[in-house]
Amino acid sequence: VALRTSCADADPYKDDLTIEFHPYALSDMMLKILQTDLSVKSFAPSSASGIITALDAFTFDYKVKWPLSLVISRGVLVKYQLIFRLLFLCKYVEMRLNSEWVLSMSMKQRRGISPINNIRHKMIHFLQNFQYYIMAEVLEPNWHIFEAKFKKVKTVDEVLNIHVDFVDCCLKECMLTDSRLVRIIMKLLAICNMLSDCLQNNAASSSKKQELQYFLIADQHWNYAFKLLTDMLKSVPTTGGEAQQYTMHLLTR
């Protein structure tokens, strides 16, 4: 419905875009793929490892017809879905935190509530910069490189190679090819969700002391996970053998 009411209604291939619900959460799916060295072609989960929400399972799928399916294979589509699901989760968590901020601003603020707002601001700052990094410093530059290479190709094999290189490079720079980074990022998102749940459940609560104590504990968990992430990103240039400028941009912000 959203496509048909937008400028994409004139697109003859709009009906090829479909909605899909994966039986695995993003972190579980990514870790299982990493265990098989990113061999996404062979990844076909038969059953879910646990109950997940619709938001965790939501993604888009696309019906690729021949001969385009030679370039955009099922394995490549799964990689696109992984990037989309990461961005989707980040945007959703950011939206929740912002919504709770609007709700708190519409209510009379109690004394001692400022530390909670500081925690929330730290989380929103990270989410916004992380999304900007993915879209503006990973996807867009790599897409321009792909376009430049595509204009020079002469065979289908060359198209396949540069397209796979493009998607793999985006996955790597989105930090989805390192199981340790995947776990930490998912942990940070989970802490944000837990904070949003608490803000929503305690919006009308009168026990501000207990509420503040809970938020301070959440802040400790956030600081610990965030320090792990920054320490790992700082070690990327040395472990990779050469400087990787994209992680430096994220760390600077």
C-alpha cells in the first residue's frame, strides 16, 4: 500500500518487493553465517532458536527474475537484508527513545530526573552517528565506487565480481563480519530497548529513587559495552594490517 501511494507507483517492478519475516533474529542469523565463513548460499534455517518479535524478524525480500538473478543471487539478497535489518533496528530503537523523550517533556519533570535524560542522550547520539556512518560513509561511497567500476566492465563475470565485492565491503564496514562486534552492537541496542521499556512502564510511577537506581545500572552496562566497542574499533587498523579510515571517522564522532 505504501508503494502504491508513493512516487514508486509508476515502477513496473514494485510488485516484486515483498515482506519477509525471518525465523532468526539479526544477531543469531549473522553469527550462524559467520560460523560458515559467510557462505550465505547454504544458510537456510529450518526452525527458530527462540521466540522473537516481529520487528526483530522483519525484512524486505525481492523477486529477482532471470537473467538478473545471475547477478543478484539469493546469497547476495541475504547480505542486503542483513544491512537493512541493522539499519531498521537502529532507526526503530532511536524512534522509541525519541518518543519517550517527547512523552517526558509533556509531563511535569520530577527532581533528580536529569541523569536519566543524560543516559538517553548518550544513546540517541550513538544511534544517530552510527546510522550516519553506515549510510554516508559506507553505503554511499562504496556505491559510487561500484558505479565507476560498472561503467568499465565488459563481461558478466566482471559484473558478478564487482557486485560481490561491493556487498562484501559494505558488510565488513558495517561491522557485520566480526562476531564480536555483532554481539556488542546487538547488546547496545538491547540496552536501549530495555531503557525505553522502563521509561514507558514507569512514566506514571512515583518511586523516583528506585527508577533512578535502575537507570544508573543501565548506564553502567551501556558504558561497559560502549567501551568494548570503542576498544575493538581502535584495534582494527593494527589487526587488519593497514589503516582503515572508516572506523576512525566513527570513533571521532
